[in-house]
Amino acid sequence: MPSRRRHPIARAVALMAFSTVLFGLMAVAIRLASDTQHPFEIAFFRNLFGLLFTLPLLLRHGAGILHTRKLPLYLLRCAIGTVGMLSGFWAIVHLPLAQAVAISYSTPLFVTIGAVWFLGETVRARRWAAVLVGFVGVIVLMHPGPGNFSAASLVALLAAVMSASVAISIKFLTRTEKPDAIVIYTTLLWVPMSLLPALFVWQWPSGITWLWLVLAGLFGTVAHMCWTRALQLGDASMLTPISFLQVLVVGLFGWWLFGERVDAWTFAGAGIIFASILYIAHRETRLHQRTVTDPDIASETSQR
């Protein structure tokens, strides 16, 4: 029986890892497209092409999958997601890739806080301490001070907060909604929501830029599908630390394609955040394993 229960967790971890790699590749495509396009335009085209790649899901399920009583929550989730996407794309274009992604590592910290407030998950002293340590890492990453601080870091932090809010809202939706329905509704709503800000900076793409925009849409949509399914199978606070894999992808491509080097601040800040989130993930995994074998032990462990 325990092996059967662990199987969905293993699948959730694999899906989250795959989505993380794809999100990293999407960030690379965004940076390549930014040579000629504004981040707001890139966000719109990512959503537009993402909608095209989502259409097979709609054809497979039929229009009936769009029936829902949670439309207000979808609208709120997509509005938050649009702000997060615009902020995240802007940060990817204006910060070194590794730094932009490293700041996004703070998302699990905000997810932990949101999981307590909105999902009713229990967080004890040790995990709160880990969250505080993680925020120290965020400050180190942003390294405020004369000549060091970049306002773009605040935009990246805003994107992390919005991403955490999206993760919490998706966890709410997956309680009653099918993962494919969430993906379809999200892409349908994101297109018009992201079009408005794009119109203020509009410039038609040309040449190879179209390829980067198409790939951004493809990678982002498939990553979103995997991410939604992963959150349906496992707890948000347990799965989001896997997003650290993304730095391996963007770090390599940032060095190879853009000649970017990771400075000591980024290494130190990312390392502190990583240690914090790793501890949170360890606590979640340990609690889950004990729940499988003995619920009483799990209750006792969560008090420590």
C-alpha cells in the first residue's frame, strides 16, 4: 500500500522537473526575442502561440470542458498571472538570466506563506525559520547599496510574489477542476489580458524573431500543462523547490549565448535560498512519508 501512495508523488516530481526545464528554455527564447521586441509584446505572443498549442486539448475534450462554476477564480488567477508574466518577462530582459531566475527562487517562500493563509497547511517553527533564512538570501541576491542595487530586482521579486499567488490559486482550482480545463481557460484569458499592454509598445516581429516567439509559446504551454498536473498530484510547498533546476538551464545558456557570468552575490543569495527551500522540501517529504506509515507520528513530527 505505501508503494502505491508514493507513486503519484514520484510522478508529480517528474512532471515538475520537466516543467522547470521547459520554463528555463522559455526564458532563453524570451531573451533571444528581446533583441527586437518589447517584453510586453513577447508576453502577448507567448500567450497567442500558447493558445494555438492548447487547441488540441479543446478539440479532444470538446466545449463541455469549459463548463465551470469557478469563472471568477479563473479571472482572478489569470489577472494575477498576467501581472506576474509581464514582470517576469521584463526582469528576464533587463537582468542577467541567472540573477532573474535566482530571484524567482523566492517563489516557494511565498508559497509556504500562502499555503498557511489560504490552503490551511500547518507550518511550525523550523519551517518558519527556514523561510526567514530564505528571505535573507533574497536580500543578498538583490544586494542593495550604492552602485549595486537594480530596480529590475524589485520587478523580479514582484514576479515571484505573483507566481506564488498563481500556484496557490491553481491548488484551489485543482480541487474541483480538471488540469486541462485550467490550462485551456488560462490561455484563453491570458491572450486578451496581455494584448492591452502590448498595444502601447507594438512593433511587428520579423525574421528569426518569429521562431523565438513560437518556441516561447510552445515551451511555456507544455510547461504549464506539466506544472498544473504536478500540483494536482502533490502539495505546492513540496513541489515548488524543484524549480531550482531552472538555474542549470538558464545559467548554461546565459554563458553560452550571451556571455553572462554569475557573480558572487548571485551565488551567495541563491545558495542561501536553495538551502532554505531544500530544508522546507525535506520537512514536507519526511512528513508525507510518516503520514503513509503512521498518521500519529506525522502529527507529532509536525509539532517539532
